Amino acid sequence: MNHLTPFEIFLLLTVLKIVVVLVITLTAVAYTVLLERKVLGRMQNRWGPSRVGPFGLLQPLADGIKLFLKEDMMPLAVERPLFVLAPIIALGCALISIAVVPFGAETIVHGVDLFQISNINIGLLVVLGVTSIGVYGIALSGWSSNNKYSLFGSLRSTAQVISYELALGLSLVGVVLRAGSLSLRDIVNSQGRHGILSWNVFGGFQIVGFFIYLMAAYAETNRSPFDLPEAESELVAGYHTEYSSMKFAMFFMAEYANMITVACVATLLFFGGASSPFGHIFDNLFATGFIHIILPVLWFVVKIFSFLLLYIWVRATLPRFRYDQLMGFGWKFLLPIAMVNILATALALAFHP
């Protein structure tokens, strides 16, 4: 790189970082699907995918090839531009929010942070804003399909997502008050001093906020037991009834990408991000060398993996809510508790800053 200017090196590293993060994220999405199928199979006393590749590890590749080669059906009555745009919006918004997530400790090379695409001081607002736009993909898919069942599914999903976005956003205010910043990097750094005792979910007394965030996140990502938009017994297949081939797959890729995003935000805000559960004392033992750079990334991956397992466990355990129960739980239970949590956190910080 000696013949390149500093700006060209900066640009090259930035583009390379974006490509690597995108490839890793899409690979994680594919293998999260396999993880769910395998874990659900074990919980239900069956094997799950096991025929394609060793231990079924090539099943995501086979599924991708199948979806690419399936005939792309498009009904004549659909609004074609919006029908095509809807899954792009859903998947695009799910992937864009990864750009502000710090995957490891701050490591600067030629002015580029290797483990975060963009470190901005309102990173949390970016995540909340971008993911909330994703609901347009679901709403447009139902309306553009010109199918009453798809429209009902998209309307239910829109009402569900908007309702639970309020509780989800309010559940994070306590964390922001404690950190004094909307930067995800600053929020992580505020939890890293004493390890697990500094994490917001324990040392920050934000266990109530985490519970609210967890419940709202299930509803935001349309996951069981809040998967009402895809209530097959009522709505055929919900908002994506008329979709096929890769457009159909993009909605599910968006769902699993949102799962990963939700797990990242939960890890960053409540479980110390890439920091060690043992605090700076443990980190100082590996203060030099390659391990010091990689170890925070490994901690982050372990936390994300644990959160995804919790997602799958809940799906295998709990039945689906009725729609009135879903909306009542959000408006009558989670929202008031979130407001009380903000008040309690503010009072605690006022008396014990």
C-alpha cells in the first residue's frame, strides 16, 4: 500500500470492511435458520436437517439454490413496482442497521475502526430509526399484493410493530440516562470497567428495562409467540402470501437479520457489548498481541449466540397469543412499566449520580 495516498488507503479499508461485514452478516442469517431448525429438532426429539453435507451444514446452500431456481410468480393484479420494492425495503433496513454496531474493541488502522463501520454519536437512534422504517416493507407488501388476506396480515403487522416500538424505545431510555450518550461505543465503554457487575442488566439495575426490551423485540421481529401476521390458520401465510422465489426468501432473511440486530442491541446496551464479563483485570492479562484484538469479538459472538438460542427456545415453548392479548400486553402492561422504569432510573441517578 506504499504507493497509495492516505485517503485511498482509508477508502479501500472502509470498502473492504463493509464487504466483510455484509458477507458475515448474510452468512450468519443463513446459518441462524439452520441453527433454529436443528435446535427445534432436538427439542422435539428429531434430527432436523442432516442430509446435505456433514451434519447438514450445507443445508443453507441447498435452500438458497432452491429459492434462486424456483419460478418467480407475480399475479397480474399486483402493483408491480411496490410489489418488488417491498421485500427490498424489509431486507435493506434490516442490514443497514448493522453499520453502527461495534463488534469488538476500538482498533484504529489508518484512521479506520476495524470493528465498526460507522461510529456516530447517535448510533442508537440510527438503529431504532432504520429498523422502524422496515415496517413499510411489510405494509407495502400486503397492499401491493391486492389480496385481502395479505392486506389483513400487513395491517396487523403494522399495528403490532408500531405499538411495540413505543415500549421498546422507552425501555432503552434508562440505559441512555446511565451512559449519558446515544453512542453505542460510549454505552459499551460505560459497562466495561468491572465486568459483569458493570453491565446495565445487573449493576445498572436495568433488568426491568431488559425484560421490556426482550418482549418488545419478539413482537418487533414477528417471532413466536407474537407472530400474528403469519397466523397461517387465519391468514393463509400473512403479508407474503403472493410472494415466491427470492422475493419470498427476502422477507425471511429480513426476519433473521432483525433477530441478529436485536441480539446485537441487547448485547451492547444491557450485557456490556464486546467487553469481558471479568472486567479490565482479565483483559490486561492479554494486553498485547493478536488475542487482545480477537478476544472482545469472541465475547460479542458468544453473547449474540446465547441470545439467539433464547429466541429459539421461546419459539419451541410458548403458544401464539390471540391478537387482543398481543395488543393489550403492549399497551396496558409493557408501556406503563417502561415509563415507571424511566422515572425510577432518573430518580436514582438524581440522588446517586
